[in-house]
Amino acid sequence: MTRWPDGEPGFEALRQAHVEALTGSLIDGVEHGPGGSGYVWSRGIPDPTLNFAHGVRHAEPFAWAGAAALGRGRAPAFLAQDAAEEGALRRLFEPAAAFAASWMVAGPHPAQACLPRGVRVTVGAAPAPGADFAEVFAGTSDDPAVRRHLHRTYLPALRVARGRPGLVPLHLVLHDARGPAACASLYCRGAWAGLYNVGTRCDRQGRGLGSALVAAALREARARGAALVFLQCPAGGAVEAFYGKAGFRTLYQPVLLCTESPV
């Protein structure tokens, strides 16, 4: 059984690690409220996954979090870590939408599989990813609306990402014979690393390139001294199954409760 740096990580520790990993790029800051509550926010990305309150169980932090969200032009959204917290929130309001996520962890064990023939992975150690990464990231969907959203929000935020003390950002790009094909980001801090921005160009999917890149990311995390790699993904679907095959297991399944349905 994998032994984590300080025992199996608790939910709050993973949430804090997640916020610390993305602060300075996709996340701009955190406000602290009454009763241990908090509000995570992004200046340029409106998605509730990056603009949410946590630790809200009572009316006072609920009102504070709602004001914090509306003050930044965001519809209030609340992250419930378990069924008890979800029940407390549902007694305070009727959600317009609810999204369950899987928070998964893996030990960065050496992967047995080698990269496919003709495939290589480059690693950029800088706060902002390079042009090859951006090219792949922008092309991970063939839906025009999704591509516009990535170009207008996520890519600008990634381009102006800034470094933070103690955080080592790494941006990986897998290249095949046709050029940049898949991308991923690792944010390393001490013995933990967060895996984000994983995707394969829509015209190169279904060829095992994403699996090869995740395996390469786990090897890179291990080489950087990480004993635990964490990620977040939608619960109960093909993406969670994909990461399960890569060696991750689901540790928590929080629910994001939104006051408005995301567009």
C-alpha cells in the first residue's frame, strides 16, 4: 500500500493543495470568512469550479460567501465536502445545478510502459506554458463554443501565470510524428504534486497518447521528489475510469452546488 508523506491526506489538506497549486495562474486568490469558510476566485475565468465558497454550513458564512461572489461579479457556488455539508447547504438554498467531482490520488510509481515509438515528451519549467502547450490545449475539443471559451479565458490566464515561492510549475507536451499532440501541467510543492490541464488534440485522440503522457507526468513527479500526485475530474464517468487505469484512486467526491446553471 502506498504510504503518503503525512498519512492519507484529508479533504481540507487536498483542497488547500489544489488552491495553492493554481493560485497565480487559473486562480487569483482566496478570501477568508466567518466560521472557517473561504471564497476562492479567478479574475478572468467565470467557471464555478474556479469561483466557489467552501466550509459553509450555516447562515452567517452563507451570506458572507454570497456577498464575496457577487462582489466579484460571480454567481455564488458552494463546494460541499460530504453529504452532511451538502445537506446543510441545501437547507439554505435550492441549487440550480449540482456537479459531483472525484478527487483522486496516486503514488508516482515508475510506469512500466515506455513511450510509443516516435513519441517524445518535453518539459518546460516555467510559470507560463510555451507555444506548443497552448497549441495543444486550444485544440482539445472540436466544439467551437468550448474552443472560444478556452481562447478567451483559460489561455490568457495561463499566459500571464506568475511564480510563487516553493511552487515548481512544469508544463509537459507530448509530440508525435505530426507535432505537439497532448499536454499536461504538474504543480509541485514538496512531497505533493497536482496534475492539471491534461488533454489530447481532438484530431489525435483514441491512440493512447493521453495515457502515455500521464505516465510520463507520474515519472516526472517522482523524479522531482513527489510522493503523492493529486487531481480532480468529473465523478463517475469515462475520465475517472481513465485515471483509474493510470493508477489513481478516488479519495473524495465533493459536490459543487451552484445558484445558477453555468452557460
